[in-house]
Amino acid sequence: MNDRKKALLFEKVTHITGTQPYSIHHTMISPGEASVLYLHWHNEMEFFYLGTGAVSFYIEEEKYLLNAGEGIFIPPGLLHRAEDEKKAGCEFHALVFSVSFLSDYFMNLHYAEYLYPVMHYGLRCSLHLKPAVEWHHEILSLLKESFEFPLGAQKTWELRLHGMLLIMWQCLYNYHLSAIDSIKNLTRLTEQLKPSLDFIQNYFNEDITLKRLSSESHLSEGQFCRLFKQLTGFSPFAYLNRCRIIKSCEYLVRTDKKIAEIAFLCGYNNISFYNREFLRYMKVKPSVYRKNVERNESGIEPPVNAEISK
């Protein structure tokens, strides 16, 4: 659990095994299937590359239209999914890797400079990669090369993959991450808003007002809303609602509590409103989500050490 004690919704597929802090995936979706990638999130970063077809890729509330030959960079901790709206079929690859795959090469000072934005302000760091952009093309070309490595023969290319990923990251930093607000400014905002963020994580199930949240950080309501959106990418109540919905997913999977009780435990006094908000975020009703997980159809489960707040 991180400092904010964030409720977790993890992808069931294990990306990191043993001493191998990465995994490479290849998936083909047959015509007639709409779901390409189910809604999930994980602690690793990911480069997604679409080989054939066209998909709508969603990261949190943002929608990206990906065509064959394009890709997307997904920072850790963000809900994401993909759909083939035309059900024409597609093929994609993914390189999923732990921050340790990069940070082991950097001293602490360099970690803060090169990786801090992605690890702590990921929502603003996602990126749609298009081959028409020269530096995007360099990343996409390296990704395509990595997907051609022979599986089961890691010792023949693993060091090369390390080097390729560092080159990709250099491009990402030079042209994208370095353009984000200065690290010093982001750090200052984090320290300033931490009391309010902690309050949301600790009391998400209570009736929280904007006045209370802003007072936790000793700011006016207007200042608080502006700075909160600048830091997290969400309005305060969108952030709170997201926290409640993800926590309710944990209850649905790890307990046999009734949905009405879960809604109440997560701060919803109106079951109809909870059902609407759950459907808006998770794209299925709470009852369907629970059944899908029970049937092992969604491929999503919480971590074994997840805790349910009392």
C-alpha cells in the first residue's frame, strides 16, 4: 500500500516474475469481439503497440483512437482499457515493466529527475505515439524490435532490451516528461495538498465537503480546487468518487457483503446513484462485475495483501 493507502484493482496476469522485472505480451482479437483489453490497472508501466486494426483506448476518462502502427505509453496506477468498436479484429503487443527496470541504472538524483513525474503524476504523462512524429517513430521502432525477440531465449537479448528501453526513456524524457511542470513545483504541491489527500483516503466513506478538504491544506476553496486539479488531474470530488468506486471493487471481490451494504461502506447513501457511478467508471453493473470476477472471466483480482478498511 502506498502513502495514500489506495484501494487496489490489479490485473491478474503476473508481469513481474523472479528477477525479471518486465514481461512482453502478444494478443490477437478475433473479429466479432468488442473487448480488446479489460478495465484494470497495475503498478508497472506499459508500452502498448497496435499491430493491426483500430481500437479506442481509454486511460481514466481520456479516450485515444489508435490505428495500426501506433502505440500508447501508460504510466503506473491508471485505469485503462481498449475496445474494438467495429469488432473487426486486431493484434497488439505490450511491453510491461517495473520502475526497477530503469531505476537500477540511476542514482537517486537522476531518479527524481527522470522518473519522478511518471511515478507520482502519471495522469499527465500518458502519451499517444504516432509514427509521423520523428521521436515517436524511434520509440515505436524499438518497440517493434523488442516484440520480435524469441521467447524463452532471454539471455540472448535481455541486456539489449535494457539498453533499448533506456533509449526509449531518453526520448520520452527529452520531448515529453521534461515539458511537464518542474519537479520542484510538483513536489511543493504534493507537500501542500498531502493533508487533504490523506483525508480523502482515510475518510472516503464519510460525507466530505469542499470546505473541509480545503481547510485541511489551509487554502481557500477556489485555490484548493485549482491546485488539486493541477496536481492530480482530477477535481476533488472526481478524485473522491474514483477512490470510492475502486474501494467498492475491492469489497465486491473480497467479501460476500450485499451491494447495498458495500455502497454504504464506501460513502454512498443512495444505491441508485452508486450503481450509476459504478457503471460510469467500470462499464458494468456491480453485480455483473462481481459475477465476472467469480467466474474468472474478467482477469482482475485484488492483491493478496489488500486490506479492507473498517
